[in-house]
Amino acid sequence: MRAKATVTAAVLGLVSTLALSGCGSGSANANRVVYWDTSNPSESSVFAGIAQECGRTGGYEVAVETVSFDQALNNYKTAAQGGQGPDVLRADVGWVAQLAQAGLVQDLSGTPLAADTGDFLAQPLESTRHEGKTYAVPQVTDALALFYNKRKLDEAGVAPPKSWEELRAAAPRLGGQNAFFINNDEYYALPFLYTHGGDLVNPAGKTIDINTPESVRGLQTAKDLLDAGAARTALDQTNSYSNMKTAFTSGEVAMVVDGPWAAAEYLESEEFADPSNLGIAPVPGSATPSPVGGHDYVIRQGSDATDASVKFVQCMSSAQNQAAIAEKLGLLPTRRSAYDSPAVTANRMVSAFKPLVDGAHSRAWIPEGAELLDPLQTAYADILAGRKETKAALDETAKLYKDTVVTDYTQR
């Protein structure tokens, strides 16, 4: 998950308030686990409750601190570099390799957490490894999907589009630019990038792919939708995600692309008071247009509570607790066995998103992965706003990758 929504810095459980500023100290007590939870407000109470129950049944204390997802990575790095921070962090899947290379999370290869990984889905498991070692345990996985207002599409006689061309053709019946809202955040550029076979980089060949003809064609597809009056976007990136949600929940816009984490907020709106009005379909485009997303558990290097932290992560990532999270929140388990639970399979979000996760586009699990996204954000905003031509913007991005991010990669 990588929605750029601000998360309230509420603190639950036993709290070290310094942690919220990035200067927090991990536990100096081997029997007390400080856990940074980066979930959103609609999820945090569920995770906190399970975390406290893990501590109660496991015989150790748990201090749950809910921190902003947008601030968590930098705060964690600052704290961990000073020998402080949480004992366990809920990390975005794109952070693990970076933290491992920096020596800020523990190698779990010799622990029980890496002893039996056969139950985990292959794609989220890939995100836990760096240079042949295991540094994390998968928590939840996700993908992006097309959310649509079923009433609006039915009234217009429009089926959920299977391609961007179909969306463009149907737009006049759905209010033109109000047919679809394009979030100009870089993570939401990836489905367009993948549509025609584009990508950011190719780690296997060590090539920079962001400005290949396939990548250019993919992002040009998004710009073409705007130019054709078949979509709208935000004027800036600061409020793009919130503007998209507002437009969709108010009934102004018929379709958006988002992840399972967003469903709870959508369903709280008057427009989707009837849950059946919220339709979910694959993102238009290629067979694998959605990036693999989700979160992993990591244990801080130097934690005094390593043994308790291992037990905590084992408990939090168990099939039983993953099933409980899926049942309550509609988030997708990373364990295959969790899907054996009738309550999990009966959850509408899980049943809708599981096929999309199975076909999601693998990402580059490299230390520089997160650094690739910020330059893409700038380029994507410039393209959508018409400030730069697509090829020129992506050529500049490729040069920036080569000069400052993946300097040993080759430009294609």
C-alpha cells in the first residue's frame, strides 16, 4: 500500500512520545516490544488490538505507536542510525532492501521467522529478501483495482472498461472528464507504465527502462485521456489523493484506481451507503497492470528485545491473525492457509482483490527502489499538467536515475 493520505499520529498502548518525532528509543527491556504501526486510522485499532493480544498470550509487553506512513521511513532511519527507534516496524514492501543495505534491520535468516516460508505467497515473499538473505516477514499484500460507481455505469449503459481505449470511448456517456479521476501520485502512474510493457528499471539486466518506447507510450496514455476530455486530475500533487477520494465519494466522478485499504472510507460515504454500489474490477490495460504492494514486519538492528520481537512477529503474521485482519478490514493475507478461512473468502474485498494480487506486476526489490519513485512523481505531474512532453520528461528522469540513483545501470 502506498496511498499518500496523512495518517493521524495517534498513540496507542504503552507510548514513547519521542518516537513520533523520529527520536524515539526502542525498548531497553528484553521483554518489551515497541511496535511502530503505519496503518491508517480505519485499520490501526484492529492492528493494535491483535498486537496487545499477542503480547498478553506470549508473555511479553507490547507498546504500540501509530505513526504517519508518510513520515515513518525517514523517522525510522533517523532513529535507528542513532541506535534508537522501535523494535518492530511495519514497513512498506519497497523499504526493506534499502533498510537491509543500510544495516538498520536484522538479518532474520537464522531465526524461526525464516525457517518455514512455504505458506507465504511468492510475490510478497520476494520483498523480504536482499542479497539472498531474509530481512522481513510479509504482513499484508495488495494491488490496485478500478473502483466504479455501479449506479452511474448502469445508468449510462457502460460496462467496467477492460482497456484504456474502452474507458475513453465510454467517457462521453459518463460526463466526459468526470468519467475517471487520474491521481497524479507516482504509484498510480505504474499501471499506465505497465500497460504497454514499460517499467522503471530492469535489475536483472541492470538497465534503465523509464524512457523506453513502451514506458513513454504507457504514460502518454494517461495524458491522452486528459486531452480527450475523458478524465480529470488534480492541479497539484499535495492534495491529489484526497481530491480523488472526494470526487468519487461525492458522486462527481464515476471511476478511480485505488487499493483495498481505501474501501472502508469509500463505504462510509453517502454515495456508497449501499455497499453494492461500489464496483471493483481489474485496472484497465495489460494482463498485469497493477504493482505488487503491501507491508512487511522488520526488526531493528540492535534491538534489546530481539527474542520477544521474533515471537511478536510470529504471532502477528500467523495464519490465524492474518485471517482475523482480513475478516475485519478486507486486507489481503500473505499466507496461503489464511485463505482457507470461510470468513476470509466471504469478505468482498478479499475475493475481489485476490485474483488481482495473483496477477500483479513484480517490482524491483532493490535498495534504490523507493528513490526511483520521487523523480517519477515529478515527471508524471509535469506530463499530466502539460508542462513537458512525455518523452522529454522521461528522458530527464532516466538521466536522473543514471546520475544519482542507479549509477551502475545502463540507459537504454
